[in-house]
Amino acid sequence: MGMYTKNTSERRYFLGIDIGTYESKGVLVKDDGQILASAARPHGLELPRPGWAEHDADGVWWSDFKSITRELLDRTGIQPEMVQAVGCSAIGADMLPVDNQGKPLRKAILYGIDTRAVKEISELNQALGPENILRLSGNTLSAQAIGPKILWYRRHEPELFDKTARIMTATSYLVYRLTGRVVIDFYTAPSYAPLFDINALRWDKEACAYVLGDVGLLPELAWPGEVAGTVTGAAAQECGLVPGTPVVAGTCDAAAEAIAVGVTEPGDMMIMYGTTMFFIHVTSQLTVSKELWSSVYCEPGMYAVAGGMATAGAITRWFRDTLAPELVASEHSGGENAYARLTAEATASPPGSRGLVVLPYFSGERTPINDPAARGIIAGLTLSHNRGDLFRAILEGTAYGVRHHLMTMAGLGMTPGRLVAVGGGTKSPLWLKIVSDVAGFKQELYPGNPGASYGDAFLAALGTGMFSKLSEIKKRWLGEPEVVLPEDGATRAYYDEFYALYRELYTKTKDIAHRLAALGESYEAGS
Amino acid sequence: MPQLFLGIDIGTSSCKVAVYDTKGNLVVQASRPYGVHRPGPYMAEQDPEDWWEAASQSIREVLARGVVHPADIAGIGLSGQTPTQVFVDSTGKAVRPAIIWEDSRAQSEAEWIRQNIGTEKMKAFLGMYLPIEPTWPPARLLWVARHEPTTLERTRTVLQPKDFVGLRLTGVRFSDAWSSKGLVSVADGRISSDYLRLLCLPDHIVPDTYRPFEVVGSVRPEAAEATGLREGTPVVAGWSDALCGVLASGCFARPGIGFNVTGTSEIVGISCGDVSDTAGLVPVPGHLLGTAGALYGPTQSGGASLAWFKEGFMSIQSSGELEDTDVFRLIEKEAAMAPAGSCGLIFLPYLQGERAPIWDPDAKGAFVGITRSHRAAHFIRAVMEGVAYSVRHVLETAEHGSGLKAQEIRISGGASRNALWTQMRADVTGCPVRRLKVLETSTLGAAMLASVGARVYSNLQEATENMVHVEESIEPSDRMHEVYDQMFQVYKRLYPALKQAETGRPYSL
């Protein structure tokens, strides 16, 4: 009994919680990296108008945080005193205004999936100059940028803007509810373009003056693994933690995901197979381009080049629901999993899908072509093509998109030393194999890794001083990765040709796609 | 006096036999399916005995119904797939399986002809411009001469499928110039020895040709026994299924009538006088028949596109053919859920390459403009719209070539029963579409030829006036036409753009 108590008291635990678009996840991790328990909460996404995407900050973010924390403590029986530190991450960057009591003034306007600030983007480009903006903030303005969304808020809801005391992203809000401190991490801050000076690592006075009037509305800047504050008495009561528990600044979900799988040093690159494909390539120096997004990374001296496709899992799901509804119905009545069936059909199709090329721009495309009016194409169809060929062609289309990113990075002088695959799509060995074969790269992966929340727990441990740098996660917490090797020879040469065709197909049909996008919208509006 | 006409159509997938009265009313019909053999890549063959078997059985069935007495049949007309080659020996048996119209094995022979003879010289020999393609007769005949010299040694005559059935019925070897185009000149039904020598073909394989409504013989005793027909019933030379379709659409009556014979592929064109610029389409010289002529083109995958999508991507469980009314109703219902223009989604129906108007056997199909908000309904509708765009594309080309504007489009074939698809063709072209009373136009056309051969009518004009009737007129909607017109302009830009993307790529789409 005495031994047990002593051992238990020596153990140290870290809590990591990540808030996603549709789901929140949390883990309680022992100091050696072992996961004691994990919990998840689904939640909704509000789409009040086309192009608008919102979350209720208290109803979704804070509420999920509280209930997941309580569940993890209850299920493991771990005393809250033994939780050494807390880390959070969340979707972002977002725009949440709060009043001087810290109460949200409206629902949070979310990251790139909210595209309402189109006019404000042109206004800012005119006022500040697109070249200046790129030089200052490392990014061109897109739906991902928060500056235009703040300006939209100021223009459309002036009475609320007048009452605004602080503007936060989702991670900031969680840390604020826990500690009372308002911070944003250096990885997320560049998404507040054009307000953040990526060269000097501080808010830019001139841009802030134009957009906000008052720079004091923005959070303080911190590194993700820096302790931002400690849990307040009021927060402790709400979530079951102990007052005084340290809370690190945390970061965006994508960066936390990258950390969780050891993407922690220059040359490391993450490919996230999620609803979209998302890439983070860690570098030792700032690299700015019009094609990709630039950011600071999660430790001083490191930078990141990021990219994101507009679809990935989104089209495999779309394909299943649209062209194979009977497989979904059969799965619901106890039959085979619909994806498993489609994957089996696609496996029977050879590389190149017997002559098909898909442009996966089913929601326009983000990087590297940055073309919201791009459209999907399935080309090369013959009477002999079946559903398996089409499903394979869609997987290959996303793989050509991955290769396009790697080639764009190569053009900026960046070649990754290692590629780590994460996300739900990595459950498909076929998809992983296709991406490695198309891109000609080995991929590493960590099956069973819970993702962003695990990275949050590591940031919490880093904050307590237990570790001194991010890269220690590789040796201390992560085991040996599995690897997916690319095939050489004929398959490679074959995919080289198809990739060239993929690129050519977009160039030659771009104007047609734009016309169809315009016609499609006008018909929808008219019907 | 007997007043009924029997039409026999030797199609690709089945033989159809139907009896019509002098007003063009269908009295009774029957059909029998048969298969296509594909012994190797690009190859498509059929056993001529299967045609005769299906034809004689179907005739037996028609007569067994008891509605028609053999003595009431005044004449028999023939229709069929072309250009196919049936190699028949001196006893009337096929020396090898027939090589049918879709067979494209003769690729290097087509190339040789292009290089060594050339389009202009071929046109002079054949009386019309024919694309030099592996699927057209000269290349395929050269293939046989090169690869199977013994086949030609044993062959007495090269016939068409309907001619083979005609030979069995009458004991006479005959063809018509149009169906045997590529082996004879369409201008006079003859061919120069120089042409045959260039292709290494012996002179004697060329059949005598007759005008399609000319009586070439009559049912002989063996055939009467096999079919139940009256011995001595007159048989006319007949015509290709496409031209029987145009005839039974009433289009040879006067210039300016558009037509669309729907089917696995689409036959689209306009009736007209003689044309100087064929615009890459097939001209039918009317003066040879004493009627208006026509300028038309076949597409490659009309109904075939919808059947492909239905079989591969829709969860409609059906054992029947696409013409099956229930399946059509389900497809229509689904497609009607998407608006005209399918919210910016376009389908290019080149699933087996395309014939008219682009003549590119390597062209491929595509869906373009896809977004995540497109549902199955948009895809089905887009497939139907894509076929309708391909119809307009050929019609526009024919209008341009003939200098005429179609005042109406006569539609026939199974797909014309699909109300939504027919309306779509009216809306896409902006032209009224008139659905014919008899949709099986190949057997009706054959019966019309028989009516002239039997001298019940004095010419095709008179046969048309009496036997062709429009059942319903479908008017285009201006509002829909506006939407489709915008989409059609995009459709026309797609093929050149996709083709350009492929240029210089060793692995073409």
C-alpha cells in the first residue's frame, strides 16, 4: 500500500486537448509517453449562410474542454493534483471578439472554411499593397487570413466592434478561460495576416492601425510550449483541475498534430490525410512564396512552410455517398464497410487507373494554385471503366496534388528529409502506397498515435521543463515508425507521365472550369 | 392483292423482324438476340449463321402469331449494320466469321492507305469522301489480304449482313452501293480494277449492286421451308440501318428536315440537296433515288453512355435492357431532380472515341466542372445532356455543310420514349422535336423499300407520304434553351482543350 502510494505520487501526467471542426479529442499521458485514456466529443459546425462557418466559443470549445477533462480524470482515477500541466490546440486561426468582461460578443468566425471577407481582402490589398503584405506577413491574403475577417466584423457589426476588448483564436480562448491570460502562439499568429510582422515576430503597428485602430485588442505573443499562466480558482471549479496547474500557450491543431508525430526539426514534413490534405514542412529559415503559406514554427529559430489542398477525405466521402449509396446502405444494415469495398475495387485497378486522370479541385483549390474557381475533372473515360477505376483515380488525383506541393517546395529549394503521414486517410494502405509511388518518397507513420492532443500533452510537458526541446518527443515518446516505400522503375515512370498530364490538364482547362463555375453558380442562384 | 410488307433488320445485338401495312402501321414483330465475339484486342466478329438462324426463327414467330398470312406479304425489305464484311464462298457459306463495323484491327493498314493512296485518290475511286480509318472497309479488306490470303482465295463474294440473309432467302448474290461503300463507288455501284489491285483484292469478290428498292429475287423453296414465307415472295436489295432510319423518319421527302435516330450510337443529320462541302459528314446523294439527299453523321456512344453510367454507377437493379420502361422512368425521375445545366457539370460522351463530327477514335470521355455539391442526379442528367450536346454538335455541322437550318427534328429509336431526354434534345437544339409513330425505323424503312419494290407505291416519296407519321411534337423552351446554349458553347471548347493537354504525352488519356 505504502509503495503504491509512493509510486503513484512520483508519476507525472499531462493533459492534452484538441478542438477540431467536428470533434474534440483529449488524452491523459504519462511522463514516459504512455497514453492512459483518451476521450472524444462530436460537435456541430454552424453554416448560417453560404461561405460562413461559425462555432459557439462557450457552447463548443470550452464546453468540450470541460467535459473531456472531467471524463479523463474520472475514467483513470488520476487525482487532479497529479496533472502536472495542460496543453490545448484548436482549429484556427479564428476571429472571436470578447467584451471587457471576457464574454464572447458573437460566435467565432472560423478559419479558411469561412470565406465571407472577400471584399475586405481586396480592400486591404489596395490599402497596403499585395507585395508589401507578402513581404511583411509572409503570406498573400486568402480566406485563411484573419485581418480581413476583423475588418469585416468592424464594417458589418460596428456596435459590437465598439464593445470589443480582445480578439482571440480558439486556442487563445481556452487558455484565457483556464488562466485569464490572453495569448496567441507564434505558429498561429502569422494567420492573423496582414497584422503580424513575420520578420520581426511582432504585431505590425501600421497594419493594426488600419484594421483595428488599437493594437491592444490582439493577444500577447508566446511560444507554444511556454507556460502562459496557471489554472484559476473559477476555472478549476468548472473543469475539475487543481488551481495553479500550469497551462502552456498551445497552438493550432495542425502544428500540434505535426509535433505529435515528431515533425519537430528542419527537414521534417507532415502530410495530413484529413478532410483536406495539409502539409507542414519545418525549415531553419523563413521562406516566403506566393504559392504556399509561411509561418514561424513552434520553437525559436524554426520556421514552417505550409500548404493545404481543398479536398482529400472530402472527396473519398463524396464519392462513396454519391456514386456508391448502396454500399453505404449495406454497411448500415450490417454489411461490409463501404470504404473497404471501394478500396478492394480500386486495388483491382492498376496504377494510372487504366488511363484516368482526376483533378481533385472539387471545392476549388487552395495551395499551390490558389484558385477558388478551379473545378473537378475526371478525364480519360471509356466504356470499360468501372467504379473501382474511378475511386483509384480519385486517390491518385489527391496524390498528384501531394506531388505538386513537393515540387513547389523543391522549387523553393526545400526537399524534406522525412515525410510523416497522419490523419484518418492513413488507415488506407492503398492510399498511402499510391501517394508514395506518385511522389517517389518514403512515408513514415505512427499507427495508434492519437494526433494533435498527444502533441498538446507533449507541449505541456515541455512547459514544465521536463524536456528542453520539441525534437525530444521522437526518442522519449515515440517508437519506431512504420514505413511505406515508393516503387521504382516502371510504376514511377508511368506516374511521371500521368503527373505531367495532371498539370497540363489544369492549365489547358482552367478557363473552361472558371466559366463552368460561374454558370453553375448562376443556375443555382436562379433555381 | 397482298398489302403487307415484311422488314428484316440485322443489327449488332439482335435481328428484328416486323410486318407493316400500307399506312405504316405495325402489325406484328419479333426479334432474336445474338452475340459479338472479340477474339483479340480491337477485334469484333459475328457468325453469319447466327444472323440467318435469328432471322428465320423471328420470321417463323411472326407468322406463327396467326395475324399475318404468308400470302398477304407483298414484299420483303432488308436493313442492317454496315460496313461489315461477310466472306462468302461459291456454295453460299461464310469462309470465316464476319468482321463487323466496330472492328478496328486494321490500324497499320489505315496508315498505309493514308500514306500511299491518300484521301483525294480514295474519294475519286469511291465516289465520296470516306475517313480513312481502321473501321472503314478499305483498311479492313487490306488487312485480310495481308494476313489471310487463303480467306480471299476461298471467297467468292464480300457481302453485307443483310445481303447474306438475302442470299439465303433468294439464292442471289447482291448488295446495294451504299451498304457496300468502300468496296464499290456509291456513285454507280461499280469499282475500278486499279482500286482493287492497290488493295490486293481479286475482282470477283465485288457483288452486283442494285438500288435499295429494286427487286433482286424471290423467296426460294428451301427458304420458304425454313421461314414459313410464301415461295416467290419478292425481296428488294435493302439499305443500311442508318438510311432505313432516315427514310422511315420521312426525311427524304423534302430538304430541311433534321433527324435523330437514337440507339447505342446516335444517327444525326439533315435532309438536303447535293452538297459540295460535306463538313466531314456522310453525304447521301438523293438524285440517285429521285428524292432529297441527306448529310449525316453517326456518333459513337449515345444510349451506350447512359447504359454505362446506369450499370456502373447507379444502384438501379434491373435485368432488362435500357429501353425497359421502368428503368427509363427511374432514370428520368432521378435526372429531373437536377436543374438544366446540371449546376455547371458537363459530360463529354466520347467513351469509345467519337465519330461525327470530330472523327477521333482516340478521344475519351470526361466529366468536367465537378464540385462536392453535385449529386448522382447531376451526373445522370449531365450524361443525358452530354449526349444531347453531341446531337446538336452533329446537327450544327450538317446544317453548316448543307446551308440549311433544320425546321424540325424527327426522332426515333428506343431512347425517344424517354420524355425528359427528348425534351432535352428540343431544348438543347432550340428546335421542335417530332416523335415518330413507329420508333423501330430500320424495319419500317426496309418495309417501305419493299412497298416500292412491290409497286404498291410508285416511289419513295409516295411511300413516305403514306407510311410515315409523326405522333407528337415537343416544343423547345426558350428559358431552358438559353441555359443549354451557354453550356453548349463550353462543351465545344472541351474536346480541343483536353486534346491539347494530351499532346506530346506518351501515355495519352
